[in-house]
Amino acid sequence: MKAHLLLPLFLVLGTLSASAQTKPDTYRLSGQIDQQIKTDTVPWKHQKGAWEYSFAGHYAQALQVWDAQYPTMRRKVSGQDSALFKTYTPSPAKTYLLEQAKKHQLFIINESHHNPLHRAFTQSLLADLYQQGYRYLALEALDQNDGLLNQRKYPVQTSGYYTKEPQMGNLIREALRLGYTVFGYDSEGNGREREIGQARNIQQMLQKDPKAKMLIHCGFDHANEGPSPAWEKAMAGRLKEFTGLDPFTVDQESLTPTSAPRFDEPFLQLSKVPYPAVYFNKTTKAPFTGTGSERTVDVVVVHPKTKRINGRPHWVWLEGRKPYKLTKKQITLGYPVLALAYKAGEPANAVPVDVVEIENALDAPALALPRGTYKVVLCSASGKEQSMTIQVR
């Protein structure tokens, strides 16, 4: 992690006043999204705003506006909570998850759709799971109509809704680079009908390749193996029913830090470990699976509080990503600007590798990019654009 504190050598290959690769409407400055939320009248405006914040790299704002749905929430740690917590001890999550993955054919892990941290964590498992024989990445977020994804090797704006977010795009890119077959499994309908449809779509892929090992990335309660008050059974439970396979189910959503401690579950508030952890009972050695939750899973991952490195959340700095800071001399549009970095050779409708907002010349966050050549598109609030080609070494 310390290596990321220093900026790598970089080369600006060219600067243009206008770009053929223009910014898709998906990605907007934080002030523009904030104004939309203030004037929006739909009941789910906070969820919608949180998703749009995440698309454009505004990760802290995404958490804040999501939690604004619950203005009176005050979660406090009780004596009972503290007593329970003392009966558990932490261990690195990745080590345990990979050990368990060897024993299963299906590995199901969930996410919050507004929190890209979860996509980055799933991406961190890809290489090791591939070595264990996992060959399929199933994504709820991916539109099944994108039939060329596995040949193209990168997602585009029409690949799905949540797939427009850079960390989700990078999860897909890395899976394809490693050799995974990536497919979408979401289904039409709501409630019970949708859960059944999702499980059937995954089952169809298993029928084509019965020995296939699959990593299944879903949202929230779709990872629930047990009874569901709203759906009878969620996708994970239906898949177990239809295939006879017992999936290894991981909840990484419920114990992830929110925008403020008052929104966090007591167990999360008590956890101080600086790494993604799973907790084990000191007596029984059983993993912690939640308290009083209606979500039945094999284990819960406890994510640490986010730290800032080069103006970005620590979890964007996966292996191979380097910080690239745009200088005042490079930016001719004024401030604030949105910077979108596209992998060289990918078209204008590709999902960018990273997006950051630069509010002023004095405190510019760094783009987080693997080594390589990129087209960076800058866009101002007035819609003016500038582009340049950079090389990250």
C-alpha cells in the first residue's frame, strides 16, 4: 500500500481542445447530481442519486445520500452487543473465503449497488478463484442482451445499468482478462417470480457445463439461502433447491461502514481491524453469520473503515493500479471538472476505467489506473470538453 503514496512517472502524449471520445451522460459532476436530487420527486430519489454518485466516482456522497433515506436512524452499541462481540476473534477474510471456495462448486457473494467497494473486493478474489478452477462469473447487473461481451473483453454503456460504474467495469474486465466466461442472469418480474427466474438462468448455464465452478455476484438479499419473508426463497435458496448444490454464500454488505457510525450495525462499530475480516467464535470456531438477520449465509465479511490514499478510497488501489494526478497546466477548462480515463483502443461508449472529480488545482485526487495508455476526457459543468492521451508506467 505504501507504494501508492508516490506518484509514478507518466507521459502526456498529446492534448486536444475537443475530443471525438465525448463524455456519456451517465457521468456528471457532484453539483449536478445534487441539484437533481433536490428537484427530483420520485420516492426512490435517494437511491437513484446514490447510484449516479457512484457511477462518477463520488463514493462518499453515494453513501451519504443513500443514508439520507433514514434520517432518524441511531444504532447504539448495547451491553449485550459488547458481550457478544467479545466472544469472537477476527481473521483475514480473503484467506478463509478461498479455503471454503475449494470445497464448493458455487460461490455467491453480494453487494450494495451504491457501494463499489464490494465490486473491488470481489475482483480481488478473481485470480485465486480462477486457479481453483472457477471459470464463470455470473452477474445480476449484466444485461443478457450483451452477447458480444466475452469477445469484446470490456463493458459498454448498454451492457447494463450498474455495469456503468468503473469498479464494476473493472471487475468485468479483469474476469475476462483472466479467462472467465461472464454472463448475466437477472430475470423479469418482481419478488418470488424474479428469484425463481434468476436461479433458473444460472441453472441453465450449469446444465450446459455440469461441472462448472461459478462465482455469482448479486445484490443484497439475493444471497440468502434460507426462508425469505418477501420471496419465500431468494435466488441462492432457489438455486440450491433446483440444482441440489450447496452454495457457499458470503454477505459482505451488511457489515460495511456507511456514511456515519450511527448507521452501522453494532458489531461493525465494535470492529477495529484494518483489513476485511471474518470473525470466529472463540469456543465453537464457527464463523459469524450475523445477528437477528433474516439473511441466512455461510459467513459475513466485516469491511474496515475507508481510509484515503491520494485523495481516493484505499480499496481502489488494487494490485497494479498506480496514481496519476492531473496538473493545473494540463487542465484548461477551469474547475470543477470531471476526468474520465478510458483504456486506449476502447470506443466512446466503453465504461471508463476510472472517474474522478477535480474541484480545484490545489487538492486534486489521483486517477487509479493500471499501467498502460489511456484517453482522458475532461468535462466542465458547462459541457465543454478537453482530452489528452496519457501513459501510466
